[in-house]
Amino acid sequence: MPITLPETPRILVTRTDRIGDLVLTTPLFKALREKFPKAHIVALVFLEHREIVEGNPFLDEVILYDKKGTERSLFGQFRFSQRLRKRKFDLVIHAHGTNRMHLAGWLAGIPVRIGYTRRASWALTHAHPYNKKEGEEHEAEYLFDLLAPLGIARPEKLEPYFPVTEKSVSLVANLSLELKISSDKPWIVVSPSASDVTKMWPAERFAELVTRLDKERASIFLAIGTVKDQAIIERLKQKTVVPVLDLSGKLSLGMLGALLKKSALLVSNDSGPAHIGAAVGCPVVSIFGRYEPGLGPQRWRPLGDKCRVVDKDVSAIPSPERKFTYIQEIPLEAVFTAARELLT
């Protein structure tokens, strides 16, 4: 049933999960702005993800959700929902279904609540079947199903947005001076970690890739990750004679966007940096090993003309016989070929 909203609606979009998931939600903001040019559009995200959306030209405001802090307890959750109630939103779109967000929208008294039939769907007024696990479409394409009751069609081209601010550019410039990162050669960034070990191409193979790429084209190699990824990056460094600078724990999300915008290439596992790189226009090679429906590249590949996916062809393997991940079987040659193509 079509949804009728005021001429100047107050619209809330929630997305409280991983970095890449939020980046892939940003095309919704543009679509909502084009449909409702006078609307007050707000994104609700995790506190630690603020730099992904602050500065987005299609948003009027960002609300931060501190799940690990002030909103951790049930009382904190209730207080948060009451703060939302005071904002008098007309519509909330839950791009990721969670009990907390569905409950918050319900307790806030938002009259139109759109989401998926997943986790506390009773708190929604418009529940769309949760079919993402089938993995037949891209995550960003699935999200536009939620906008159908608003009369918004999926655009032909989906373009994620990541704001690169002057502050982030300046911080990266200062860091490069501090660490003596030369600008005389192209920067090639490698991201050898991921949220799950089943998505992680071996660090030793990343090292082989760095060695081959450097022979092809002398470059500055930068490894990114969190502080927890330092051991993985150290393994990579030990397996190549090419200098690799460890930037783990030294970059905020905003700085990562600025760094990738300046870089000639990113080679990454299936993880958040791949989506940030694609959004800022950095050429991206994304390595996929998982093939369970809903976890593969059909749904999670980075979006962009300068993005390449490297995976294993499992079409000849019957579905019941397929392994959960083939990440160990992704050949160096395939990743190297994709990287070289993007560098030329």
C-alpha cells in the first residue's frame, strides 16, 4: 500500500552494523532527497561510524547511537527512544533489522516504520520479507525494496558516497610527513584483515603480491587495519623484501577515505575498506572466498567502475558439495592480473 507523507516529512534512516554495510546504504539518502526535496532527512548510526555519514550532502543531520556506552542498558535504550520521540519523525526506514532499532522506532511513536521481517518485526508498520540471505541481488539493490511503498524506484546506477573532508585530507598529509611517506611514487594500499578469518586471503600471499607489483611498478606500499591487525601485517612484512609501512591503528575512518582517494590502488579482502575505496574513486581489487548464498560477491562486491572482484569459479561444483570458503584457493596470479589491469 502506498505511503502518504507530509509535504515536509521528517525521515529517519537507521543502519547499525558494519562499516561497509553503512557505505552501501548511502544511495538511499540521495534517492530520498530527490523524492522529498523539502524533507528533513536524518541518519542514525553507531557512534564510531560518524565519519561515514557526517558531511553527506543528502542528509540534514546525523544521530549517533552509543551501543557500547550510554545506550547499552535497557534503561539507556528507553531514554534513547524517548529522545527520538521528541524529534517527531514521520517515517523511519530500518536498513538493517535489529531488535534495538525496531523497538526504538516503536517506542518513539514514529507512525510509519519500514523494515524487514527479521527481529521484532511486530514493531513495524510495513515489513518486507527478509530475502537478503538468498544473495541474488546486491545489498544496495535489496535496500531499495524498502523504498518501493514510497514510490521510489531503484536507480540504474548505484553510487555510494563517502565524505572526504579538508580536515581528513590535512590529517593524512601530516601523517605522511611524520612517517616520511614519499609522494614521488604511487601509493598502493593493502588490507590483509577482515571481520572473519574465512574472508582473509593469507598474509603470505599478500606479501607475494607486493613483491610482484613492486617489480612491475615501483610504488609505496601501505598496509591498513586496526591495532588488532598488527600481527597479520607483521607476517606480511616478514615475507617480502619490499618495504611495507604499517598504518594499523593510525587512521580514523575519515582519514582512511582521504588516504584511499589519494592512492593508486587498494587490494582488500571482502571488508569495509573496499567499499570506502570504491566510494572515493580509488581502484579496488576485492578478494572473495565465501560462496554461501548471501555472503558472496553477488551481494557484497564493491560498487564502482574501477572495482574488480577476484574469486573462485565454483559453478562446476554442486551446491551441496561446496565448502563454506575457498579463500585459501584464490591464486596469486588472478589477484596480480586484476591489480595490474587497474594500475595501467
